[in-house]
Amino acid sequence: MTEYQANASANQQPMMGGQSQKSRVVAGVLGILLGGLGIHNFYLGYTKLGVIQLVLTILSFGVASLWGFVEGILYLVGNTPRWSQDAQGLPLS
């Protein structure tokens, strides 16, 4: 192992148990409060979905914000992989 590789591996902080640094509670609250803007999806790394949600909310004059509200509730109470993982597939804390 070279000196560079030894320094690089010593400086890396491993994630605790392969768990995401993102929180289910934060994602749920963002979904409930700012769901129409797709903020919760941006927070979790679902950028494409966040942009789609934002555009639909703008085009529907806010009617599509109900989608984000429902997703926020599902992040708080759901336990399927979609509602308990971030975009990298790591479980939410």
C-alpha cells in the first residue's frame, strides 16, 4: 500500500452500519410542509423526481402539492423500501 492510499483510507469516515445520514423525520416534515416544491425528494437525493414534482405543482397552480403532502406522511409511517431508503438505497436513520 502506498503512502497516499494509507493516508486516504485513514481520513475516510465509515458510515455507521451502512445507514444513511438522512433522517426519516426530516424527510417527512419537509414533505408535509414543502412537499409541493419537492424539497423532501431533493433532500433524499431523488433530484429528477423533485424537479418533476416542482414543475407539476407550478403547472397545476398548487393542486399537485397534495402529492408531496402524502409522500411526507408515507415517509413518517411507511416501512417499504421506497419510504425507508434514500436515493443510494441506504436505510434512513
